Amino acid sequence: NTLRIIIGVMLAIITAVTVMGNTLVVIAVCVVKKLRQPSNYLLVSLAVADLSVAIVVMPFVIVTDLTGGKWLFGEVFCNIFIGMDVMCCTASIMTLCVISVDRYLGITRPLTYPARQNGQLMAKMILGVWLVSASITLPPFCGWAKNVHKAGVCLISQDFGYTIYSTAVAFYIPMLVMLVMYYKIFRAARKSGAKHRFTDLTRRERLETPSGVAEECNISIFKREQKAATTLGVIVGVFAVCWLPFFILSTARPFICGVECSCVPIWLERTLLWLGYANSLMNPFIYAFFNRDLRSTYRDLLRCRYRNINRRLSAVGVHEALKV
């Protein structure tokens, strides 16, 4: 059918762009010397998680969608596929959550927060993200909740307890943390903005103006907080738009449809699923949009201008190179 061909092409394009965007992030950090720093490990972890979604999950979903939602790969691989899907998507979401905490601590506690300069500590944080993601993947393999596979359907377990646990850990708790971090950064940015405006109003009234170093420092901190608040706000907004409808459906489905089957229209389920996958496509471009150096690095990588990358960033500090 013409409609299936169009849908297949569109989904293939989404998958290809997701692979390209997240591959650029990984290569950028590996190629550019100034970007190979602990402060950027979380971005690489996020890109790896999103890249995994595109490579090991999306192709099988495309085939299933083009066959009308019929699973063609057997019961054994159904369990493996669901495990990969849950772990990769959860790792992406959890990494976004940890990034929001990292940005908040980096802005509000620049002197006492050591993770950005400590590679081992940052690596432990990333390991924790993947272990938490695995904790959601393992229960169906351990007998707590069995995935649904019958009549050509491959569906994650609809056990009530497992549904509450998995959706809470994979989405609702990370989303709550991200909202709290955004609120705190936004409030800090407003306070800095008020102080900055007060300084501008009273500058003319002072008989002696001290060295401009302190004021320049305050202005720099104010701009960093404003940028962090804006960036995190966009990240949280895009994340919520992409994943909230799917997780609301996933949470409500066992209580509406029962444990063994799904009464949700297939087109609605697949549309919301792909809306969630689209978050993996958007993440690398969100960071590039708010970061000129990362955006320029993408451009040079696509043009194979590796010498330009390191020469242009050689005079840029690590925190300036990826200050998000």
C-alpha cells in the first residue's frame, strides 16, 4: 500500500537522523581534545542510549508497524527486544534526569561540586543510571512479571505492580526531579537577574567604582544561570511532550484492558510510542541549538574538517566549549 510505504519511509528517516545526530555527539567528544573531559561524559552517555534506541529498537518497531502490529520474530526475541527497548529508553530518560541535577549543582555550587572534574565520579554516576535501567528490565526475566506474547503480539508485561514500578522509576520520578531542578535553576536565575539590575541602578550613585572584575564575574554567572534555565526548560518541555502521553497510556492500560490483552487502538499506541522515540532524535540537536561550539563542531564533522575543529577550539576552555 502507498500509505505503508510513506509511513515506512518517514520512520526510516527518523531512525537515520537519530543515528546521525547522536553519532555526531559521540564523535565530537572523541575527536575534539577540548571536549574529552569528565564534564561531557553525561552527554556521551545520553547519546549512546539514544543511539542504541535507534539501532537496536527502531528497526524492529518499523517492521512490526508495517505488518499491522504483528510480531514476526518469535517469543524468545520478543523478551529480548522488550528488554533492550526498556533499558535503552530508560537510560536515555534517566541520563536526562542526571544531567538536570548536574547542571543545577554546577551552577549553584561551582566550588564544592567536584563531579565535573572527577572522571571516576562521573563514570560512577553513569554506571548507576544504567544499573537502574537494568533493574526495570530484569523482572520479566526473573519471573515477577511475564511479557505478553500471543497471536502475533509482543507486549511488555501488564502486571499491575510491575506497571506501577516500571513507569514510576522510568518516567514519573525522573520527570519530577527534572521539574524541581528546572524550578531551582529558574529561581536562581531570577535572583541573579534582580541583583544584576540592582547593580546597574546603583552603579551611578556610588562615589567610587571598584574594580570591574567582580561585576564581570557576577554578570558571567548571571548569563550562565539564564542559559542553563533556558536550555533545561526546553529539554524538560520537549521531554514531557514526547514521553508523557505514552507513559499515561502505559500506566492506564492494565487497569482498563486487563493483564493479558490490550484494548487500545494500535494506531494510537504506535503513534505515542514513536512520539517518545522522537525524543532520542531531538536531544543532540537541542544541545547544538543552544551551544555555538557544539553546533560548529557538527558542521565541521559533516564536512570532514577535523583540523578546523581542534584549531578553533584550542583557545576555548573546557567549560566554555560545552557550557549548557
